Amino acid sequence: MKFVVAGAGYTGRRVLASLPAGSALALSRRPVDSGGQELRLVDFDARHAEPIRLPSPCCLLYTAPPGGDGGDARLAGLLARLTPAPARVVYLSTSGVYGDRRGAVVDESAGTRAQSARAKRRVAAERLLGDWCRDRGAELYVLRVPAIYGPGRLGLDRLRAGDPVLRDADAGPGNRIHVDDLVECCLAAMQTQRAPPGIYNVGDGDDRSSSSFSRAVARLAGLPPPPELDLGAAARTWSRERMSFVAESRRLDTRRMREVLGVRPKYGDPEDGIRASLAEEARSGQASAQG
């Protein structure tokens, strides 16, 4: 089966680089390094544009962020142009669809309680895809993804600028996944012959707070620890979007990812993932300097 990756961004490019040469088609809004895979430039937001012809049979991995207000007009428009329909769709959603659970553990049977606008758009996208795949007999795998970190995604600029974090007393449990472990989840869902379609929480299984994670990054990067704010001070100075991240608290149950999808994170300890990310950034910088 051929693979189609719609959205060649941070995660999508690493998936493309991990697939066998010549096995994938990348759909991207702009020219990118597609890891040697076929690249096709597509305006995801175009309306009434020409059909997007896909190899058949194929598996579609959709990584693009939602577009539009109140739903995902970008996804709806793209689905309307695909021909023929893929045999399988893997969709990267967000664990934010669960909303605030005050630190409680949530598994895939928990209902959605999205509170932020971005999470509500993901809920709408999941429902849209569920109907679309059912009508076409396609398998749907939904990966509910927490915060993604990795090379270039450690928040080093914020730490260098002395940007504060929430104090421990106000910081609830967090969930995250190293990008390489997320890639493994994507590949497993795209290729599995035994894991059934459905919803899978993905994450590293470590629920330390975002504040604790930031302090670990600072320490391992040789930077001063970030200053701390209480919740009231943060609410007065941080953006609404940033506050929505820290105001919601939950612990993801990832047993289904491990036991059914068959993915055991390489970076179950975030400090290992931070070290690997810093090392890759250093190698990349050295390569750039030598080039």
C-alpha cells in the first residue's frame, strides 16, 4: 500500500524520512525537504480546485492543523478533492479534546469536553472524518497527541529570555511525546495489520508538569532555571492561548498505544528525550557551520 502524508511540517517530514524510499507521496502547501519522497504542492484551502488524485490503495496520514472557525474547513475541503478515497486514514488530533479533568486519568473511552477553540475544532474534525470514512468504507485511526517536543521544540529561546513558568503549587500534571516516538506511533497506525481502527492516546507516560519539564530543559542545556509565577500573575500577563494550556490538567492513559498499537516510547523518560534533542540540534548546527 502506498502512503500519502498530507502536511509536511515538523512531524510529517520526519515520518516521510522514516518511510522506505519511493513509498510515499507528500502533499504540502510549500516546497519542503520531503526526504526523497514524491512531493506535490497543494493549496489545502483552495475551494472548487482540481481533484487530488491518490494512488490506490493508499493510507493517508493527515497532520495539517485545522483551518476555519468552529470546525475544520481545511480538512473538509481537502477530503472533497481526494480521489479515490484512501483505504485507511490516520489523523493526528489532540489530547486537548478531553478538556480539563483536574489531573484525573483519561483513557480513550472518556467523552470529549473540549474547552479551547482549537480543541473544539479537533473534535469537529474527528467527527467529520468518522462520517467520511464510514461512508467510504475506509479505516480511521485517530491519534490523540499531547505536547510535542524534540529538536527545535524545547523552548530554548523562552528560557534564554528568562520567560517565567508556573510555580509547582499551581502547575498540574502534563503530557507530552518526543517527536520520534510520535513518528513511531504514526508508522504503526499506517502499517498495522492487527491493531483495530479507533482512537489511541499517545504519549510518553510521564506526567510531570510543563514547569518541571522546562526546568529540566534549562538544567540539561546549561541555562539558569526559569523564574516562577503564581496562577494569578500568569493570568494577568500571559496570552489566553498560553493560559488555556496550563489551566487544563489531565493524565493520559496510554496502555492502548503500548498494548494494542504496539508502540513503547523510546523516550519514556523526558530527560532522555531532551538530551537526544539537544544532541541533534548540536549536530545540525555543526553540519550547517561546515556547509
